[in-house]
Amino acid sequence: MITREEIANVLDQPVYDGDGNKIGDAKHVFFDDMTGRPEWVSVKTGMFGSAESFVPIRDAALVQDHLEVPYGKDQVKGAPSVDVDAGGHLSETEEHRLYDYYGINWDSVLSEAEHTDDGRFAAGPGPAGTAGAAGAAGAAGVAGTTPGGTTGREDAARREAMRGGEAMTRSEEQMRVGVERHESGRARLRKYVVTEEVQQTVPVTHEEVRVVREPITDANRDEAMAGPEIGEAEHEVTLHAERPVVETETVPVERVRMTTEELTENETVRGQVRKERIEAETETFAEDETRRGGKRRGRE
């Protein structure tokens, strides 16, 4: 059986059935306002925790880091939906429905509620009342439950916590952007040969035949009379001409080398960061007017 001292270890912890199947997470523990014993635990179920089912905690046990209940997962998820009033209590009708669903004898519950742990009768064995809740916002108080109510040291501690006696730290993620150097490509110099047509004009000379006639003079008379007086003769002259001659030679014209230079540009990056938000929830506490010993259960 779960004791009041163990409630802090129950809240927000996983809840498993006897076969090791996770049912959900424990959110609230409901106490018997007359005896102060834990009676019910509400379990958040569903894919996103949108549903809440009530499970008897009397036969539950803490196993390492989770709460184990002697009911199957499907049975817990199929439990009747009940309403909790503004004061955080279950009505007698709602509680009766839950006991019937889980097969718990209602008369035995009333009989147990009329006795305290030391065997004394609890004050006022009147009709069954409601079950009140103490939420996960405050640690479960152990001592000081007054007969017929959920006040005492527990409510005082909860009020003190809500007045700012405890603080929480808000954290958020920050995006830090750096740069890393990586290989983005390669460049190389490659030399190859192409053939181009070039044109250049050069002067060339050639010889042509021209007939020059000279009159006979005293100066050339002897030379002119050296041959036969009359007859046929022939004289051959060799002509010459120049023509272009092409030769190539390789000469260096320039030096080519490759260097790198760094250019800086701005680049925008985007990412997602998570931030915690803190909201204040205000709960108004009213004095318990039902101090006649009625059976009420409050949640932790």
C-alpha cells in the first residue's frame, strides 16, 4: 500500500500494469479526508495524455522508478469518466461508480474508513462524502490532517509554495553558429597546343630579260667586229628569283601561374531552438466547512 510519505515519489511517474505494460503517468493522488490514506491515483493516458483515468491505489506498489497497479492497461483506460468539483473532490456517486467498476466492495471501504490505523474509530462515521485531490504542484504533506478535512500542515505548505517560497529555473536553447573549412573543388593548369594561321608580307626579287641596244662607237668597234662578219648566233642568260622560305622557332612569351584568394560573403542560416515558458497558476483555497467527519478524499 502506498503511504503518504511515498506520494512525492508517485506524482508524474510512469504507471504500469502487472504485465509490464505502461498505462500512462500519475498526475494526482486522492486521499480519504477522514483517514488521510491515499485512495485513488489519476493516470494521464492516450497518445498525448489527453485522457485521465482513475485507479485504486490501495493495492498499488512502488517498483523502482514507477508505480505498479494490479489492473490491466485496457481496464484502466476503460474506467468511467468522473468529474472533480471546483474544490478538487470526487462526489459519492462518482466514487461509487469507480468502486463498482473495479469490483471493490463498497461496504468494506466504508468499514475501513471508520477505523484509523491504530484501531480507533474515526470521527463521525457519517455517509461517504467526496474525494479531494492534491496536485503535483505541491509535495504531499504527511502530518496534520484534521478529521473530516484536508487542511492542516499539508494545505499550509501548499499555500507557502504558491506564495513564492519555491522558485524554478527557466532554460532555453541558444543557437551558436560557427564555420568549418572543407574542400569545395579543385583547379589545375593545363597546357595544350593549337595551330593557327599567320600571315606576313616579305619583299622578294626576281630577274627579267631586257634587250639593250647600243650604237657602234669607236670605243666598242673592236669588240663588235670580233665575230664573223655575218651569220647566226645565240646567247643564253640565266634568270634568278627570290622566294619566301618559312622556318619556325620556339621562343618563350609569358609565364602563367595559379594562385588563390579568399573572398568573404554573408550567408544566413536558420535553425530551431527550444525555450521554456513559465506561467503562474492561481488556486483559491476555501475553508473546509464539512468538519462533521464525512468521508472526503483529497488529491495530491
